[in-house]
Amino acid sequence: MENEYDVIIVGGGVIGTSLLYMLSEFTDIKNILLIEKRKIGEGSSDSQSNSQTLHVGDIETNYNTEKIIETRTASHLILKYTQKIKKDNLIKQVQKMVLGVGNEEVENIIKRYDEKFISLFPSIKVIKSKEILKVEPNIIKGRSPNEEIIAAYSKEGHIVNFGLLSTSFVESALKNKKNIKLRLKEEAIDIERKNGFYFVRTEKSTYKGKFVVFAAGGYGLYFAKKLGYGKDLSMLSVAGNFYYSRNVIKGKVYRVQKGGIPFAAVHADADIANKKITRYGPTVNIVPFLEHTNVMSTYKYIKAMGLDKETVESLINISEDKDIQKIVEKNFIYSIPDLGKYYFLKEEVNKIIPSLKYNDIKFYKEGGGIRPQIIDKKMRRLILGVVDLRGEGIEFSMAPSPGASSCLKEALKYTRSATEYLDKTFYKEKFMKMFCNSEDEYKILTSVQKH
Ligand SMILES: Cc1cc2nc3c(=O)[nH]c(=O)nc-3n(C[C@H](O)[C@H](O)[C@H](O)COP(=O)(O)OP(=O)(O)OC[C@H]3O[C@@H](n4cnc5c(N)ncnc54)[C@H](O)[C@@H]3O)c2cc1C
């Protein structure tokens, strides 16, 4: 059958394309199809949709040690890949810091960045006003000398154009001269399982696959539920928008975020695709869509969420968390026209760059995206980070932040599942040679995530 494949990938973002690359480069699987309803890398992975941070775990104050080690090891795969590919504008080294403003945050930073932490990241150092002035002067200019500030700073940050990275993965995969087919601008609308095969239906055709991976954001949970999987999961779509100003910083300035919260506090970022601007965000708004500003996705969102008793109880439980309440409330205010911009400037932007005025910042209309935050209905709580759901010959990836940074680690997981299921070979030695310095690193990459 012409339309028959060993593996079908639905979704051409950074997760789906890294999987395409991994399967083509490190396995003997030959027939692979990737279905993408837009172009490659135009969803959350697009440079305008996300914050472009290569998350390593050093300035993310909401991560615990386990998450830090996992994120650091996973993100190194991207560094290795981009060093090999050497494509312009894919990745850029920049300085980065997490800034503490006010007594509580200053104490938080001093406590967190102790000797033990710095031994994990030797490039990090704690710096005070005088040094901050040297490395990122606009943080100090216009700030009251009475305001306490401190930062944990490193020269070794990276910004990544994850949309371009997706395109690069596809180019690398196509070089392997296997039977790789791309169906772009074609939407998967249904899936069913018959006689051990999956049949993925689009508006144009039906494709038969032995193994399927949905790397389609929140849509993954919608399709999983259609097939009877994911009953213990629900989701919240968390939109993130940005403001921007003329370029006023050199790298990345993160803020202190409390542990256990799945999103970072508003930060300021140099932009890899537009050197003239600095971006501020993302905001945190719960919306009833699976895709940014796509109102037509509401029906599928409700199906993915599943409005049952456990979901409602989970939502109540999550909304009772005082820290989440605070974030939701202030972000609601930020979404009010004009007044919202004023508060965003005062409460967020000016904490980082005090001298900016109301007319200096603009809403970033072209940007923003949705983070599919998955809810564990049994535990009645949000899961931090990427969730994958495994069925018989099928996987569903739902990847909020730092999903893009760990895309190759996710791809490795699906690659191992696919080769195991299809009785094919994963070229572990070739993978190790390209990506790992030690067997320990490989173990971290392949350890099962606990949520
Ligand atoms: C505001 C914001 C800031 C973020 N910042 C960072 C950051 O700084 N660093 C980081 O590592 N991560 C960040 N993330 C997370 C990161 O963007 C995602 O983890 C990552 O892009 C997810 O990749 P993906 O391939 O799963 O999703 P996408 O890139 O969204 O790809 C999914 C693809 O599936 C396609 N699709 C959906 N349904 C179908 C269908 N039925 N048929 C065919 N195709 C379909 C879509 O068109 C889309 O192209 C951020 C996310 C947001 C929203």
C-alpha cells in the first residue's frame, strides 16, 4: 500500500521534527511520514511564540535538583546538534541572569546559589549592583538606590530559534535518503485502530501506520481520549503573550519564581530573530483554546479537557493554590486594555528595567503561544513540564516549557519506543558518539520521568 508507513508523526514542531531526525539518523526504520497542518515550526516552536531560552536549570528558580539535572542533560543535546550543524541564526550564546528585587527575593537568591548549587554550574556567580551595572547597565539606571537587588549571573546562556531548529531537523532527516514523506498544510482529523494498524485520516487521504506519535501540542490529548487513553489526565491551556521595547539588554534577565510553579515569572529577553527589540513576558492567561487565538479549537479543547467531576475537583484544587491565584489575578489585570499595560509596566517591566515609560513598550501582536499544561486528575494537580502518554504502538507528547529545550531527549524516548515496538534497531553507539560524554549521561536521558 502506497500510504503505509512504519512510523507516522503528527505535528511538525520541534518535538515532531526532532523525532523525524532521530529516527532517520539513529535507527534502521525506513518509512516515515510527518503530517503538519501548517508549515514546519510554525506552532509554539516558532521564534515569535516562545521565549527562545535554552533551559539548562541554572536560572530557573522553580526547578528542584532532579529537574535541574534532567533539564541540563537534555538541553546539552541541542548544543551538540547545533555545534555539528553550524547553521546561521539557529543559536546564539548570550549572558543570562536571575534577578532578585527586594528583600525576600534577595534572600532567596543568596540561599539558593550556595556552594553546592554553584558546583553544578561553575559558570554562575552571584553579583551585586556594581557588577550588574557593568554587565547589564539598564537594570541599574533609574533604580532607587534603596531598592535591594542581587543576581545570579552567567556568561553561558543561549537563545535558540526553535522554529529554525525544526526546519534544520527536517533537512538533516531528508539527507538520510530513506523513504521520508512530508505532508504539509494537511490536518490529521481522525484516527482509528484496526488489525494492529493505525489509520490516520486527513482532509486529503488516509495513512496507515504501525507506530504513531502525536507531537501536536494539546491536540495530542484530544486524539488520545478519542482512542480511550489519558482518562486520568486533563489540561489547561495557558496562553503566554509578550510586550516589547527597543533593545535595552544584552541577554536574558529572569526573575525569581517559587518552586512547583510550572511557568517562569515574567522575564526580559534579547530576541534571536530581531536584534532591535527586547521582549517581556510571557504572561499567564488561561484560555479555552488548543492553539493561540484559534477560537475554532474550543470544541476540541473541551473534549481534551473532559469536564468530569475529577477535572472540576482538580481545577478547584489548583485554583486554591495561593501562588497560582496571585499569578492568575495579576495576569487577568494585565489583559485589560491600557490599564493592563500600565500595570504590566509597573509590576513586571520596571522591576527589570526601571527607566522604561508607558509609551516605550508595545504589545507584541505577532507573538505569543499556548502552553498545554497537563493536569494529573488523581493527584488533582498540574504536572510540571513535558508529559507523554503511551498506548499500544502510539505516543502522545504534550510539551509546555521547557519542552523545546528537551526536544531531543523526548525524541530519544519515542525513538526507543518505536524501535522496540517495531522490532527495529536503535543505533545506541552512534547516538552516544554524537551526544553523550558518558554512560551516566545516557542513563539520565533515558530515565523514566516522575511527575
Ligand atoms: C509563551 C511560551 C514561551 C515558551 N518559552 C520557552 C522557552 O523559552 N524555552 C523552551 O524550551 N520552551 C519554551 N516554551 C515551550 C515550547 O515552545 C514548546 O515546548 C515546544 O515548542 C513544543 O513543541 P511541539 O513540537 O510539541 O509543539 P508545536 O511547535 O506547537 O508543534 C505542534 C505542531 O502540530 C501541528 N498540529 C496540531 N494539530 C495537528 C493536526 N491535527 N494535524 C497536523 N498537524 C497538527 C501544529 O500546527 C504545530 O505545528 C514556551 C512556550 C510558550 C507558549
